[in-house]
Amino acid sequence: MYLSPINPKLLLTYFLICYVVAILAYRIKIKIRACRGGGGSQRFGPVQQRWASSLPMNTVVLFVPQQEAWVVERMGRYHRILEPGLNFLIPVLDRVRYVQSLKEIVIDVPEQSAVSLDNVTLQIDGVLYLRILDPFKASYGVEDPEYAVTQLAQTTMRSELGKLTLDKVFRERESLNSNIVHSINQASDEWGIRCLRYEIKDISVPPRVKESMQMQVEAERKKRATVLESEGTRESAINVAEGRKQAQILASEGEKAEQINKAAGEAQAVLAIAEAKAKAIHLLSEALTEQNGNAAASLSVAEQYVSAFSNLAKQTNTVLLPSNTGDITGMVTQAMTIYSQLAKTTPAGSSAAAAEEKKAELPDGLASPEEQRTQ
């Protein structure tokens, strides 16, 4: 079979006709969707409607922006994903079906009600951050990926709040956010979507519960103030008692040192007196061994005897007196007699030993006083 060569003019005319038809079809499709969206309830979420109205038209030569993925269908079947930059499509046959953004997407999760573990109804909302990792799964795995993730976040948030009490909801907000992210990622892997993080914006409680919480906070603050005040009083009493204890210890130590010093002084005084008496007795004993020592001793005893009776009149004590107190001569005679008796009771050995000591101290050839009296 013989084929005639293709006329370039006819080919160019064919492409122009296809291009005009594609533009007209695209505009008609946009108007139809706008009429459906404005006249009744939308079947899909607002994000999908926005995407449907912003799908690029097949102009043969297409420029794909950075961080976007355009899913192309050829005759109603998935063909390929256009990369950022310059791309070529066949008119009529090829069509851009989905446009997926590869940037991080922020979705505002609407406010919803949830019941905590202790049966408290809460109003809670949040913000979801996600990113599309696989444009093919995001296009063909779910009808509206953002709407699906939003609904999944709401249901997950309700289920996670049901596991916690009201107090733990406020204390463990970070763990609650991480649990919601983990639950969303388990279900969104099949959609080619990765949930990066979830943040709870606001938690609203009923007015009565808020009042009771405020009362609880005030009671807790009063309790802390009472505890701090009691601890301050306790520490103050401990400090005062410790100060008194230290003062008593220092006073007792000072008294102890004073008594020790006083006793040491008294002991030294007693020793000094004893030493003085010992020296006096020693000197007296030496004096008695000398010539006329007995006569001097008798005179001293008589004087002390008379002095003792003279001091009796100065005191109010009751004493026993001899009958001849007015006879001074008799008193002296009695004193001399007492001394003579004491001298006689002195051991002879001690007198002989004293005499021998005195004799040894005399120069050779000189007789002692006793020997001179004997001669």
C-alpha cells in the first residue's frame, strides 16, 4: 500500500484544532464544576475543589514549578509524573489529572468535642503539619488526602483524649501530640503522606469545671503558703533552740574553766600554806634544840594561852573556863606545866637523834650545850 507523504500544513492545522478543542473543553469543565459547587452541597472538601479548578491545561509545552508534582493521564490511565522544569504533552491524549505540592502543608483542625477518662467534656482544636512523599499514592490512594488526614486527626485526638484524665491532658500535652502523630502515620502511609507534627492550640473546659479548677488552684496555693509558713516557724524555733544550746554550752564551759582555775588557785594556796607551815615547824624544831629553847617555847605557850582567854570576851560563844581565870600567875603556871608534860612525852630517840645531828654540825673539840650543862 502506498502512503502519500504528510503535508506539514495539514499536520499544523490538526494540532491547532486539537489545541482549541482542548482549551474549550477545559473552560466548559471549569464552568460546570463552578455551577455544581455553587448550586448545591459539595461532594468533596474545599481543598479538592480548589485543586480541580487550578489544574493546568494541556498546552503541549508545560513548565512545572519547583516543589510540585503533576500527575499525567493518557487516555484516562496513569502515564507519568512531570518533574519540575520543561515538559511536553500530546494534545487530547495527555491530560494533567492531579497537582500535588511537595512542600510542608499546614492544616487547621477544626474544634471538636471530646470526653476525657474522668467524663469531662472538652472542646479542643489543633494544627496539623504534613508533607506528601508519594504523589502517586496521594492521587490514587485517597479521594482527598488533606480532608482524609484532617478527619483522621480528629478521630485520633478523640480516642487519645479518652485515655487521659483532665489533669493529665494539661500536664502531658507533648506526649498527647506525639501519640496523635504516631497514630496518623500508621494510617497515612498508604496515602503517601507523612505527618510531621501535631500541636494542640486550645483546650476549653465547661465553666463549672473551670471554676472548680480555679478553686483547686487557690486551695493548693493556700496549702503551699501554710506549709512554707510552718517550715519557717519550725526553722526559726530550731535556730533559737540551737542558739540557746550553744549559749548554755559556752556558759557551762566558762563556768567549768572558772571552777578549774579557782580549784587550781586554792590548791596552790593550800600547798603554799602547807609549805610555809612545814618550814615554820622545821625552824621551830631547830630552835627548840638550841640552848634555852625550852624556856622560849614555854614563854610562847604561856603568851598564847593568856591571849586565847583574852579573846573570849570579844565573842558570844559559850565555852567552859577554868575556875581560876582571874589568876594570871596560875594560868601561866598551868601553861608551863602543859608544855613540860608535852616535852616529857617526846620520844627519847628523836631527841637523841636531834642532839647527834647538832653535835655533828659543831666543830671538832667543841661540846654541845647539853654536855656543857652536864659538866
